[in-house]
Amino acid sequence: MYGKAFAPEYQGALTTLSVNSSLTDVLEAGTERLRAAERAGEHGEAARSGLAVAEAHRRLGQVKDADRAWKASYRTARAAGDTAAMAWALWSGGTLARQRGAFPLAWRLLRLAAELGESAGDIVVRGYSLAGMAETGRIQGDYAAVTALHEQLLAEARKRGEARHTVWALEGIAQIHRNTGAYDTAYAMFEEAAEIAARAEDRRGHAWALRGLADIVSVRDGDADRALELLSEAELSCRAMKLSGALAYNHKMRGNVLYRAGRYEQAREVYAQALAEFEAMSEPRGRALSRLGLVKCLARLGRDRTETAADLADLARALEHIGLRHARRMVERARTELGLTATSEVAR
């Protein structure tokens, strides 16, 4: 039995904040509490308030502010001798590094966070940090290395009845199944995640689950209209909570659905919108994936083949530079789909 979802990153005086609180509200409350704690010399409280500030900035796509905030939280926690708070700050920094496409840094910070969390006896930050490592590996396409960790964390979350973490683990494993072609298994897991998130009032987790379901409905069933309905429902939560990153990925998926349905003009517009959103938040992975969708749309709309091939070659380099291990396969699939060869079109 799962209880109501909660946000353990909102700590100290901010524990009254909901997992569904608007990020602008979180940022305002966190900043106010941080300043009050600093004036009172309450270093531990300042570190924990700073964590909420860092996470609000990160999820709003304000990368530079998020980077300053998590580092300040870490320094304050270290000065206070609060090992658990240090671990939470490192978790935030590692999550930001992954969002920015700095995968080696993400691995390093998240591993340190897990170690500090374990030494502090904080099983929640340890679990979140291990989950961050698992998600980093999954995004990079290293499924063999992180599938077992996803499953371990799912079992731990189910045992504790922690809805939010259960939803995260289900969605991660579902994404791996989806990317390896096991659509039915992926759909069932996304569906379970959506049900648990809805009962636990976890709007963020529910929005991501709906995005996953939309993807499967589109690619497996060819039902673009139903997929777009699911994405529209998810978008309501993204906008209500000011989830900039989740909204951009929602739009990128909308582009995918439209493209698969042969609605290339509409897809082009949506991919361009997603690209602008990812550029605004300095999110290289989302930016590259949106560019890939945009290049494919333009090719379908009659763009010169040589220019398309050159763009795909440039994207292959960009994706590999980010550290996405399956980048070459993604671009090769695009070349095959568009009737291009790897080199001849560029050389013409």
C-alpha cells in the first residue's frame, strides 16, 4: 500500500511544501527561508533551504542559478558538519550535471552523495543518489550496467511503500523495455506507474508516465490522436508546476508522435518549439534530440539531401560528445529511414 507522495528534498522548515507545489512558489519560500536562516546563523537550516532553492532553479531550467545554489548548500552543510545535508547537495549537483549532459561529473557527484548518505544513515538520500546513477546510465544507453540497479531500487521502494520512488523506478525500467522493443511490457509498467502516481497525488510522476504511455500508443498502435490526448493531459501538470524540462520533453515527444503520423509540418513546428525550450535551459541532450527530429522533418518536406546528410553527421558528433552511447545507432536509423548513406551524400 502506497501513501501520499512526498518531496524529501524539501527539508527543515520547508517540509510543509507539497510534491506538487509550483516551482516558483518553492523558489520564493526557499529563498525567504534561506535568508532568514543565514541571518540567524542557522547553518544546517540554511543548507537545507538552499537545497530547495537549487532544485527549484534546476527544474525551472535556470542552470547557472542552480549551480551556484547547490554549491552554496554543500559549503554551508560542510561548515555545519551535517553529512546528510552534504549528501543531498551533492545529489542536486549530480542531477544538474546529468541535465546539462556532463555525465562523468554526474556519476562522480552522485556516487559521492550515495557514499555520504550511507555514512550518515540517511537511506533516502542514498536511494535517490543510487537512482540518479541508474538514470544517468539509462540515459547514456548503458542498459546492461543499470537495469539490475533499477530493479533493486524498485524492490526497495515497494518494500517501503514509497510511491514517488516506485513510480520513478517503474518508469525507468519501462523506458529500457521500450527502447529494446518490448512495447507490451513497457506499456504495462508505464500504466502501473501512472496509477500509483495518480493515487499518491504525484503530478510530476504522473506526467512522465503519461508521456511514456503516449510514446507506446504512438509507436506500437499507430494511434496518434490518443497519444496527443495523453500528452495534452500531461502538459497541464507540467504547466501548473512550472516544470520547464518536463514540458520541453513533452513537446519533443509531441513532435515524435506527429512525425510518425506523417504530419511533418506540425511536427516541424513542435520540434522547433522544443529546441528553443531546451536551448533556453542549456539542456544539450534535449537540444540534440529536437534537432534530430527537426532535420528529419525538413528532409521529409523536401530539403536538399546533401544538407540533410551534413546535419546528420554533425548531430552524430554532437550526440557522441554528450556521451550517449546509442547515438550512432540513432543517427544510422535516421539515415536509413531517409534513404541516405553514411558518407556518400555528404561527399557529393
